[in-house]
Amino acid sequence: MTKRILVPIDGSPLSQRALRHALEEFPDASITVLHAVDLFEPGYGAYPDFETTYEPLMGSEEWYDRAEEVSERLFEDARELAAEYDRQVSTTSEIGDPKRIIVDFAAEEDIDHIVLGAHGSTEEERPVFGSIAEIVARRATVPVTLIR
């Protein structure tokens, strides 16, 4: 029986679908929403008003503040979606390589199943699988559901 679900989110439409899928398909499981903040693209997939290419400088206090703000906005969206199902989710964020963070978090936190979007790109781009989804699916030691 699946008891602990991990749903990595990045603000993309497919990450929202992944969370909705987890809420619908695993009504009795606890769900952890993870925002893996990419060192080089802290706002990847999230919000178009967060320009991360040039300013602030990576590693600066402003950079960390912006990454934290993006995470909190994502978590608020996730809590609102969970409330639609009369559910609660736990939230956490980590900074680093998302592929590694997701796989390591699942192993360290005794996660039973990972549900994630197949890619973080906009709908117009439509790759079959993004690099993060592909690596997580290959390296995770638990079942992985990719949402398209």
C-alpha cells in the first residue's frame, strides 16, 4: 500500500497535474510537495515574472530571497489545490541539482512513490520527457508516475 507520495513541483502545468493526480489517486497517502531549486534556474517552470538569468547574482542574499519567494508561491498554490480535495500536503525545498535532489529525497525520506510532470516546459514545447523526469525515472528505487 502506498503511504508516502513525493510530488516535485516547478510551477509548470504538468507539475500541477501531477499534484492533482496524486491527490485523486492516493486519497489515503501523505503527500510531500518538493521544490528542487535549480542553482542556475531558480524560477524554472514557475512564474514568468521571475527573471533569473542575470540578476540577482547566484549565491547572493537576493538570489536566496528570490528562490525562497518562488518556493513559497509554489507551496501556496499546492496548498490551495490540496484544499480543493479537503487534503493537506507537507512542503519542502532544497537547492541543487533537481535530478539528484528528487532521487535522494525519495530514498532518505522513505517515499513509496514519486509522481511528477514529464517535463517542466510550456505546453507549446511538448517534449515527450524532460531530462529531470528521465533521470528520476531511471534512478529512483520506487515506482515513478510521469504525468503528461
